Amino acid sequence: MTLKEKIGQMSQFNNEDENLRSLIKNGAVGSVLNEVDVETINEFQRLASEESRLGIPLLIGRDVIHGFNTIFPIPLGQAASWSAELVEDCARIAAVESANNGVNWTFAPMIDISRDPRWGRIAESLGEDPLLCSTLGIAMVKGFQGDNLADSSSIAACAKHFAGYGASESGRDYNTTNIPENELRNVYLPPFKALADFGVATFMASFSDLNGVPVTGNSWLLNDILRNEWQFPGALVSDWESIPQLVTHGFAVDEGSAAFEACRAGVDMEMASDTYAKYLPALIEDSQLELKQIDTKVTRLLNLKFDLGLFQTPFTQSTPLTEPLNRAHLAVAKKAASQSCVLLKNKQKTLPLLPEKIASLAVIGPLANDGYEQLGTWVFDAKVDSSITCLEAIKDYVGDTVEIKFAQGLATSRSNNQEDFNQAIEIALTADVAVMILGEEAILSGEAHCRSTIDLPGCQEQLINAIYQTGTPIVLVIMAGRPITLEKILPKVAALLFAWHPGTMGGPAITDLLFGSACPSGKLPVTFPRTVGQIPLYYGQKNTGRPASDDTFVDIDAIQVRAPQTSLGMTSTHLDTHFTPLFPFGFGLSYTQFDYKDIHVSIPAVIIGEIFQISATLTNSGNLAAEEIVQLYIRDLVGSVTRPVKELKGFQRLYLSAGESKTVIFNVHSDELAFYNRKMQLETEPGFFHAWIGGDSTTELKTSFELMAK
């Protein structure tokens, strides 16, 4: 290969580049972005494999984030299912549907630990916890890549954004991240390490800087950690134009030095921009970079193409592998939407609604009958006409047995115009129940769509207040791409179902939950704060030297005028809100009641290197069969570095019939209790531990054990 051809393999161009065809013929392109027309892609592959000198096929990249034609819940919603099997099924369908169109590489999963709901990209994340994120991230990779990358239905996955992007200051996209190395290794890197070990095909470098060094030029992260420490063999791609943005960061003086920094740091392929093509030849000629560095990168990219079977089969068949949006795909989409919904409130068993006891139902809200907005962010290839809304599904479900009246109330979710309130009030006054479907439009979350406040946008709160004044019970369904602050409106609704952006089959899934044909089983993958001022708020916090407690908490209104400074609780809390979240990580209600008891550790004194069991008895004490997500939390009481007050160490989704009891057993290896110490060494330290089993992170069913040195 000539140097120009090698650099061509390291260059990824957008499909809108006017010179793309000639560049492909000249061997100057290794990958094409955002083309999904199968005939065009086959033409590109023909030019690459038959008319370029070396005949090297192309990687065809596309953001297939939560579906292709069939859209599943946003990743944060899928994470609320706590179901690796379901997440894998969703990714498998997305892979097949995108492979139909010639796509062979996706930029997912996003496994950034996300603890700031202001950040728009929390919608793409799998939540705040390293174990949940790792488990579901692996499941997504399994779905995309299948058992064999060379299979025509498989596409290469990409672990992004490496690393720490979820900690962007102020929840603003592309912003600075400052994360101490110990925190980075114990919290933010584990999902990436898990996916690297599992065999994800590629990584993507983060836009952001990390501790002052932009990741695109961060040799410590990309070379020392990813390549040398983890021995990751796959390709690493930049994010969109992030190499020339090293100049904007103030890290490189010009685009030539930016290309040098990125190449030296370990970026194998440049996305969208062309600094590699322009400047690498001169950098090699001037001996600033060595040719063997280029050869190593090109080898990784060629290996990916061999693994995908592109040299044997570069073209996509005109007959699709399977029809998109077929019955099986829609069934999985409905199941995913159902299992991702989280029931947050159900006063006096308002839900499920019983059609035989309801004469009329008011359906209110700008998201009640909008098939596009319920799909969520990053759905370039969705078939919007196939998206079934809540209003459509409710009408279909009840038929002629219940009178359905609909009022949008607001033109959009962010509208401040109240002129349509009267119609909504009018139908609520004559209805037995008002089902309000509110939240965020799709465009209000996702990349570059961050918010400084996370209340319901526009005058939705005022609309809720107006319907509340009618005296008609409110069942509130929220569709959103992030947690929403709900403390002010919570007392005014009888029931609250959080549906995220549920995708193509959101309407039927939500309707089944509202009327009891399905039972809510989702659990929160992120903490819901009471107010934006609590952010960041997450369950795995540190205890601090003065932890907050109900015994010491002092409300701002209880402080006496001219009170001396020493009169307050003097603990780690805010004066103007309670220190607890509105809804904790792992929380979610059901239409039945689950009880936990008899927690037990099989070996109270565990020798390092052993496997032991932690178990409890779970009982469905209600009269309805349902699924429960059982969660295991552990606390290391004393460490060489301070440890979180709780860490998720296991979870199981279990089905129990009414009245049924099961013994839930978690097998734990002492290695799972290891953490990075002061010397940044992964070590399992002896000491005393607490363990909890329950239905969310606030569970109080606790036991203890000791970990002992060999």
C-alpha cells in the first residue's frame, strides 16, 4: 500500500462530500458515513472493491442508537427494564434492519456513566451505575455483533465515548470533564473495560477534554490504558470533526499539529474531517511520526473489514434479510416499551383503569397523539407512520365501551400559550379520569440538547394545575429523554407512569399498562432529584465525614432569625430541600406487592478468592402475577480509599405468581469486591461489609460479612 492509500483507510467521509466517488476510486476513503440507500452503498462498494487499485471494501457507518426502522425505547428507557435479554433483542433487530440497507458499523452503545440529567445525552446512556451499564452494554454489543461479525445480519458495535464524557461540567455537551484518576478507574472506566474484554469491535474517543487533555489527543487514555493496559486490539475512531477541534480546545496550534496529536495519541480513523489526509504525509516525511504507527492503525482497520467478511461479500443483497417493522419486531418493541415504563405513584390503586367502571376518559396533552415525538432522539431512519400513539391505542383498546375525549391542551411540550386550556378543562370536567400525556419533545434531549432546568417545559405544570382544579383524578404519563423534577406536581396526580421516549409501539404498551393487561415492572436506572440544585445526585455517593440524616436535617423555614451558626445540623445537606432524592435509583412500583425477608450470607467469613452466596426470600403477597427486579447492594465499610455507601453487585428479573415465594440467590466472587486503591492498583482488601437485597437502592433488609486474607 502507498502512504496515501494507508491514510485513505484512516479517513471516514460523510456521504454528502461532493468528491466522494472519485475519492473512493482513488483509494482515499476507508469508511462512509450516513448513507442508507442500499443501491448507493452497493455502488460505493463497487467503486472501492472493483475500481480502486487495491479493492478494499468500505465500512459504512450509521448512528443506530435505539432502532433503525423499528424504534425501541431510548437507551435510558431500555436500561429501566434491567433486562439484558431484552436489550440484546432490541439491538439484534436494529442490526438486521440496518444491515438490510448496507450499514455494517454503528456508533453504539454509549456507555458513559451519566449522573447529570441536565445533560442531553443522558437519553443515550444506560444510567448511573457501572454494573448495570456494563451488563446492558455487553448485551447491546451481543445484539449488534451477533455470534459472528461476518454474518450478513451483524454489524460492528462501537463503545463510546471513551471516557468520562458523562461528567461534563454543568451537564453541557462537549464540555470539560475533571475526574480524579481513582474515580475514573472505579466508576467511569469499568463499562469500557467490560466491553473491551467482551470483544466490542471498536471504540470512539470522547469530544471532551479529560483533566485538561482533550481525549482525541490523550495518549495516556488511548495508548497507556486502552492499548497497553487493556490490550484492546480493535479500531478506535474519533468523534465528528474532533481532530481539528483540538485547535479550538487550545491544545493544538493548527490542524497539522492537531493531526499529529491525534495520530500519536492513538486515533486510528478520523471521522468527517480530513486533517489526516492533508497533514499525515508531511508529518511522516519530517519524521515527526513513524510509518510503523500508520501501519499499526491500518492493520486494525483492515482486520475489522476482514472480520466483517467484507472482502468476501462487500455487497448487500437487494432482497432484505427480513422485512423491517414485521410482527416479530413490533412485538419486541412493545415488550421493551412495556418493561421500560416505571410506575412512580399509584395513590389508592388508581391504576389499572377498569373499563367497566369508567364511562368517559379525557385524554389530554401534546404528546398523546404525536407518533414522531414519542420516538425520541437520534431516529434518522424511523418509519414515523408506523408509530402508534397513546390516543390511537386507547381508542382501539376500549372500543365503544368507554367514551374517549381528546384535547391537546398545548401546541407543543414547550409552548407557553394557554389559549387551548379551556378545551382540556371542559373534557376533564365531564370525565371519570383524565389521562395526561406530557413531557419533552424528542428534540429537547440528545446530543447538544442540554437543559439548565429539568422541570416539565413550557406551561405543562399550569395545565396540570388547571385539570387538578376540576377535581377529576389525573393519571400522568410522562415521555421524556431524561429524569424530570416532579416534586411540585406529584401531589396533584393520582398516578404517575414514566415512559421515557418509548418508541414505535409506545402507545399500545402504555395502554396495556394503564388498563392492566400488563403490569409495570420497570425500575429507575438513574436517580430522580427533587430539584435541579441537588445535581449531581446518585445512589453510590460517598458517606463524607458528616453524612446527612433525618435526625440532623434542618429545614430552612425552621431556622430562627439571628440563629447562631452552630445551631444547625452541620451535616452534608442543603437547607432548602431534603437530602434524599424524589425517587431513588432502582425504584419502581407494581400492581402487586413484593415482600423481602430472611437475608442470609452462606459464608460469614469469606476468604479472598472464594465464591459465596447472598440470598433472601421474595414473596408476591398481592393477588396478581408480576415480575420483580431484585437488587443486591454491598458496602465496603473501610477501605484504603473511601468507598460508596452502596454499590450494585447483582440483579435478577423474576416472575412470581400471586402468593408465590422464591429464594433469590446471588453468587458473589470476592474479586467483585475489588477496587482501585491509592496506588491505582486493582485490589480486593480484607474487611467488613454490609449487604442488602431488595427492590431499590433504599432497601433496608441488611446482613453483614467479613472478607479475610488468605
